Amino acid sequence: MSGSAAMQEATAPVEARGAAKKKEAEFRDYRAEARPSVKELYRLNHENQTLATVLAKKKQFLSLDRRVMGVWEALEFMDQLVDDSDPDTENSQIAHALQSAEAARRDGQPRWLVLTALIHDLGKILALWGEPQWAVVGDTFPVGCAWSDKIVFPELFAKNPDTHVAAYQTACGIYEEGCGLDNVHMSWGHDEFLYHVVKDYLPLEALYMIRYHSFYPAHREGAYGHLMNEQDREMFAWVKRFNPYDLYSKADAPPDVKKLEPFYRELIAEYFPRELRW
Ligand code: FE
Ligand code: FE
């Protein structure tokens, strides 16, 4: 499935915008047959995210030599994308970015956290470079060790080739207990990619939010504690704190991009150089 095919596929049924605000329990409802593209996305994700695939994607993308571009420019560039893995929104990515950031700002969060909310999904520009959505979006999980049954649609791992590698099927797999997540290869996607683009410019708390915001099996379900170290445990408090701005801001009214642009351009300039390598 090419990125553009995925994007077309995701343009279908639109929930009435401005409809009554969703209740919190109604988010991340993967039973929602209304979006069959979500389960199809996870079928491809769980079948294809092997340790070998992750290592190959890292080699392919982490040289950051695809494009030189500023953060606001990247937001505008990414605005063409709808995320197939997300049962909660049909809004454009720039709307999601601004809704998350504005929710954090309303709560009086520090400026670096508001900025983090704004940019957290920018790694999705991978999809605009032709990457299939299974290699861009969706919940993330470690590869090279046993899959937790707390991962969404765990049964879909049955066709992942790593099933047949005994060394990858123990709780720790190729890792050591307590080795720390920095030493663990996560399934490849927008979290990991953006982390590498911005890692020199933001505080550690922000980097954790960016790198692990899709790691629901850990930050929501408490799985994979055996691979974490002290720093991970401390920093996951911030990953959890960030989550509501990502998740529950999606039902908010569409933001006025033009009106908000000056504020966010200034905030971006406070932390980032004019251009970043992607
Ligand atoms: Fe995300
Ligand atoms: Fe998001």
C-alpha cells in the first residue's frame, strides 16, 4: 500500500465536524467497524514490523539527508495527510498539531511542552515520501523480543516472520533486563524518526514524549517494564502527562491556522534553528 493510496483510502466517511464532543471512553475504540482501514493498517503493521525491517528503515532514514526544512514548513507540508491508524480523527495533521498544542497551552503547560504537542506527529512526513502507513503510524512496540498481549490486535502477529526466530520470542529477546529503552529497537514509525530529527534541541522530557507517544502498550498498559531503566520510569510520567493533549483534543473545533501561526512561529524559533535536516 503506497502512502498516497492509504491517504485516498482514508478520505471516506467523515464524522460530522462540530458534532457533540466525544466522551473520553469513546476514544481509541478499535472495535469501531466504521473504520475498517484501521484494522487493515494493523494487519500490515504487525506482519511487517520485524527486527530486520526496523534496522533497514533506520539505515535508510536516519542519515537525515532527504530534505532541509523548517518546522512550520514541515507542518504545512504534512497537512496533506490523514492517519489510517487513528480511529478518532479525520482532521488534517496541522489541525491535530494545533489542537494538541492549544490544549496544552490552555492548561498553562510550559512553552517547551506546548511546542512538543505542536510537533509530536511531524515524523508522519515519512508517508509523504512514499512510505506505507504501516511503517509510519500506529501504536509502537519493541521488536527483537516477545510481543506483549497488551499490544492492539496481538493476534495479527501470527504472520510476522519473527515468530519463527526463537531468540526473539523470549520476554527479553535480544536485550538484557533493565537495559533501558534507548537500547531497545522499537517498531519503526513517526515517533522514532522525529526523535532523531529534533534530539539536539529539546529537553529530555520532550524527547521521551516524542519518541514514545505511540508506545501505548507501555504508557497506557504498563507492559515492557522489564526493559526499562530508572530514567525511563521517571520520564514515562511525562509521556503519560502528554497523552491527553494528543488524544482528547481531537474533538475540539478546527483551529484557525492563520491566526495561530505567528504565536507558533515565534515558539518554534525559540528552540529550533531556521532549518532542520529530515
Ligand atoms: Fe503520533
Ligand atoms: Fe498525535
